[in-house]
Amino acid sequence: MSDASLKTRISEDMKAAMRAQDKPRLGVIRLMLAAVKQLEVDTRTQLDEAAVLAVLDKMIKQRRESIRQYTDAGRIDLADQENFELGVIQDYLPQQLSEDELLALIQQGIAETGAASVRDMGKVMNWLKPQAQGRTDMGKLSGMIKARLAD
């Protein structure tokens, strides 16, 4: 996979959505491209695959928080819109890690970094982040690491 393959795929899908006149999907894809472009402008660099995944991961986190807030406020119509956007964005993320795969990765991370207590959690997170970015909820991963190191 080349560095630009995810960005290229998103751009190609935008063109396909335009041709199909799929306005809801087109809007979400434009939001994704705008977020990537904004970060490129801010940092004055071309984003690699990992950085694009980080942008999409952040967007997913925002959508999940919005869904929770809208649901709590009884605004199901807005929660449904956020759910739709979440689904479109998730289409571009790699295959999600299973619970067993996460536990195995955490175990490997602890062994590689020599982590012995919760104070070493940062080391383990830094080691795991490249493997897990975009493939799991990082907050959930953090909690699992903390629980594992607390044993």
C-alpha cells in the first residue's frame, strides 16, 4: 500500500458519490477530505497513511461522543445523522481487532517494553499505538492495558 492510497481511495469514492448523486455520502466524504486537507495545511506536510488514519480515528471519536450527547438529549434525528456519518467513516478504517487480538497485542507490548506497573502504561501505549490506530477504540485499549498492568 502506498502512502497516498487511503487518501486516493477517499477521493475516488467522492467522485463516485458525485456521479451517483449520493448527497448524504458525498457530504461525509467531503468532511473527511476537508479534515485531512486542513491538517496538511496546518502542518505544511503531506500526510502519510498513519496520519490519515489518525484523522479518521479522531472523527469517529467525535461522532461517538455526539451520538451519546444527542441520545441523552432525546435528539434521535441528530443521533441518526451522526450514526450514518460514523458508518461511512468506518468504511475507510482497517479491519477492527477482536478482543483476543487486543489481549495478545497488549501482552506482547508489555513484554517488549518491560512494563511492570501502571506507571509504565505510557510505554506500552506508545508501543501499541502504531499497530492499533484505527483498528480499535484507543480509550478502550487504554483501559485494558491499565487493568492488565494493575494485576
